[in-house]
Amino acid sequence: MDLRSILEKITAAYVEFDPGWRYVYVNSAAARMLGRVPEELIGKNLWEVFPELIGTMMDQEFHRAKRERVDVRFAYFSPVLHRWVEMQAIPSENGFSVFFHDITKHREVEE
């Protein structure tokens, strides 16, 4: 089984970006969470598609991951999804990969 097949089977949302913040890959779980089909996002700039993310914790952490070449993991309330998400961004030479999943129910139980 190749990597793309595996990424389509996992329950976590997964996206890849090139160094210019353009979507390179969007798995089906991410497409469902974002309410878009992958073809709507591929080749588009993250910050142009979702300008409401500019200035958020996600913006700060993604830029830190890219700048410092470190993995970042954080939870925050997404203004795009209108729910709590846990995100992990992993930089590489070709851009970076992001895994995320909805943790809203977990956060509500904690509160």
C-alpha cells in the first residue's frame, strides 16, 4: 500500500503545503472538515483561501515551524471550523505536513 492510500484511510485530517503555503495534498478527512473538495484547495495559498487565519495561533505556530524547522503541536479554537482542533505541523525541505483533528467534545468535557 502506498503512502497516499494510507493517508486516505486515516481518520485524522491531513494536508501538505509547499514552501509558498500552497496546498499540495488534502486527504478526504481534511476535505470533509474544511467543507471543500481537494480540487478547490490544491495549488491555492492557505492565507488567501482562509484570510481569517492570519494573526491566529495557527498562523504564529505554522510560521514558527517553518522558520525554526521544528515540529509544533497545539490546540486552539479555529475561526474556520468553529470548533477546537489539535494540530501538528511537521516541516520538511518541500514545505510541511499538517495533521489535525476535532477535539471540541473533549474540551467541552474538560470545561
